[in-house]
Amino acid sequence: MKDTSKHQGLRNQLANVLKQKGIHDENVLNAVRKIPRHLFIDSSFEDHAYQDKAFPIAADQTISQPYTVAFQSQTLQIKPEDKVLEIGTGSGYQTAVLLELGAEVYSIERQHELFKRTSLFLPKIGYRAKKFIFGDGYQGYKEKAPFDKIIVTAGAPFVPKALLAQLKVGGMLLIPVGDKTQIMTLLIRKSPKEFEKHELGDFAFVPMLQKKN
Ligand code: SAH
């Protein structure tokens, strides 16, 4: 698959749309301008790649809406070398944004088909996560904890305790909490025992499911 100047033009337009919707972090907007999102979805739907919409990928899952990816990335204030745990690798588009922002990314996916596909695809287009993990995000990733930032890209019925436990003091967990729709919830670890909670509006994600598949 190719990346052309037409695609570049569409990406620039998408970044403008996100700007109008309130994304102001230039690093995030530059990542959107750079990452060839059309390569992350089935080529027959290429035309949809640069609209600000979620879209179906394999295994009944979706690639998150660009606005949502940008909002989560901006909210977490990702800095170069931040150690980031991502729950829900999916298409890998959010992973690519985190990598463009300079993060060291550990990404967990519970669907084997997506895990396999995305862990092969991302390095092919030059995006190297520290590790792709086939596993259950409810458990986090103890081996590499604690993390500066944890991002959950599936709708969680509750905040998993393991994720709170795997956050550095000063670290942030961003997780959509709820069933049909979710409230984007930011938890900042103020001390080993204290978390500050911020609710950042309504979003819609596919559900965070238990166990691997
Ligand atoms: N960031 C992805 C979003 C994909 S949708 C993208 O932009 O493409 C959410 C993903 O979370 C799906 O791939 C789904 O399989 C995965 N998921 C759901 N529950 C999970 C869990 N408990 N652990 C890991 N991944 C999970």
C-alpha cells in the first residue's frame, strides 16, 4: 500500500478538524499529520481513513475515532521516554501516536488475531513498541510496572485495581468507565495511597472484556 500526497492532504485536513474540536497539542496534531491511518484499515475502505470517525477492523473491533485518540494522547501529556502501558492495541493507530510522541510503549491486546496482525504490521511501517503483549489488560503488565502513564482504549465497567497499583506516584491512568457509553476518567496518583479523579466527558468505546481470546 502506498502513501501519496493526496493522503498527506487528507491528513492535514483531519488535523484541522481536530484543532477545531479542541485539540491544541501541536505534537499530537503533528502525529496525526504524519501517521498513514489509511494503512491501518482495510484498503477497500481507504476513503474513510481520514474522516473523524471510528471504523470496523478485524475481530469485531474498531479503530478509535481520531478525535478520541488525540484527546486521550493530549490529556496524558506524553513526554519523550515516558513509560506507557496501553490496553487495547487494536489496529495499532493509538500505539503509533504514542510512539510519535516519543513514549516507550507496552501494549496489550486480548484478541489473538489483532495481536498477531498489529505486532507484525507496526514495525513494517517503522513503529517499534517496546513490547506487544497477548494478554488480559485487567491484569496490567506487572513485569514492567510502574508506568508513567496508562491508557485504556476500551470501555471498562470499573477501574481495575491492578492498573492503579502499576502507576508511578505522579503517574496518570486514563480510562473510559461505563457500559454503553463511558465517562473518560483521569486518575492521577498523588501518593502511594491517594488518587485524584477527574471526569472528562462522554465517549463510546467497544467493551473491555475479561480474559484472552
Ligand atoms: N487503540 C485501538 C482501539 C481498538 S478498540 C485502535 O485505535 O485501534 C479496543 C481494543 O481493546 C480491541 O482491540 C479489543 O480487543 C481490546 N480489548 C478489550 N478488552 C481488553 C482487555 N481486557 N485486554 C486487552 N485488550 C482488550
